[in-house]
Amino acid sequence: SYKEELQHRRQKSNEGLQELSHEIERLSALAYPDMPPEQRDILFNLPTFMNAMADTDLAIDVRKQKPKTLREALDEAVRIEGWNKQKRERENAKPKNVRAV
């Protein structure tokens, strides 16, 4: 059922955060069609997104921001993910200590 699919949803290895959030919104609308969208977002979309993120460190960082909606969580996740990527790129670009022999 859509409810089970939503409950067990996890980010796939080739799936971006925006794709994940759209899929969660789609599933929750199918699973709970009579519920107002704002209520679905608080009760299902946000918690499902937080649990579905493959990067657990990223999920923890997003939780620390205390998002109130899926959109807020997604925005924070994308922002933090961007910072982490820039940090890794800078670290990889630093010259390595090389000793002359």
C-alpha cells in the first residue's frame, strides 16, 4: 500500500534530495488523499524525509535546525550538503606535504 511504501521510503543511491522530497509528497498524497496538505506535511512528509536521507550526518545536521516543514528541511539539507561539498573540495585541493629526499 502507499502508506507502507511511505513508511519504508529511503533515499536511493542515485536519488537527489529534491527527487526524494517530491516522491515523499507524492506518496503521502496517495496514501492520505483526504488529509489537508499542511497536515500531511507535518505528520508524514517531514518525518519521512528526515528518516529517508541516506547521509545520516546530514540528517542530524538538518534536525538540529528544527525545520517545521518538508520545504524547510529540504532547503537546509541542500544548503548543508553544499557546504560539505565545498569543504571536501577545498581539502582535496590543498597541496600535500611532500618531503624532498
